[in-house]
Amino acid sequence: MRDLERREPARRKVLVAKLGLDGHDRGAKVITMALRDAGFRVVYMGVHQSPEDLVRTALEEDVEAIGISILSGSHEELVSDLIRLARGRGLDVPVIVGGVIPPEDVQKLKEMGVFEVLLPGTPLAKVVEVFKKALGEEG
């Protein structure tokens, strides 16, 4: 069998970023490493990203899901803007939100179109499972 015939399956590509003015990025970096360890290709954008930045990069990088971390309390406005801009540009990928989100806001985010909301303390295995599920893979 030739080497070309033994290709490994394509690794799924996702984007992870800190949306808004929040500069605390330890959790987002840990999530990035967990996803990479699970076989994902991860585009990590870092802190202080705008919804416009995320949509532009997601389109340029042709990602299959977006993971955002928000600790600043402006999650409803920022996520709403992100989803509106993404849809307006024809970007239809799952959006996963993590961070310090009040439990009463989780349903609001899902109604906006968020695939899943991951709160503090979510095990890394669960995070990976959610991304796989968002991409139609078994968890």
C-alpha cells in the first residue's frame, strides 16, 4: 500500500477567542490545548476580539465551529452581535460560549443560536465532547 493511500482522517478546524474587553485568557488557553490534544486544529485569536474580528477570521480560516470565552458580563450583546454578523456573512457554524455566565442567561444565549454554554468547572473531557457533538461527531 502506498503512503498516499494511508492518509489520516482530516482534523477538524475550530476557532477559539476571547470576545470583548476581558483580558483573562487562562481558561481559553487551557481549552485550546485540550482541543488540540483531542485532535482538533485550533485557530487561537487571543484577547480583546470584536465580533467583526471573529467573523472575518472564521471565514478566512474556514473553521467549522467557534468557541468564545467571556468573563466580562457583556455576553448577551457580544454574542448577539457575533451571531447576527455571522449569519449576515453566510457563516453558519456552531458557536460555543464559555465563561462566567449567569445560569439565568444560558437559555437566552441558546435562543440566540448558541449551540452550547459551558460554565466554570466544566471538565475538559466535556468541552471536547461538546465540540465533537457540534461537528456531528460522536462524543
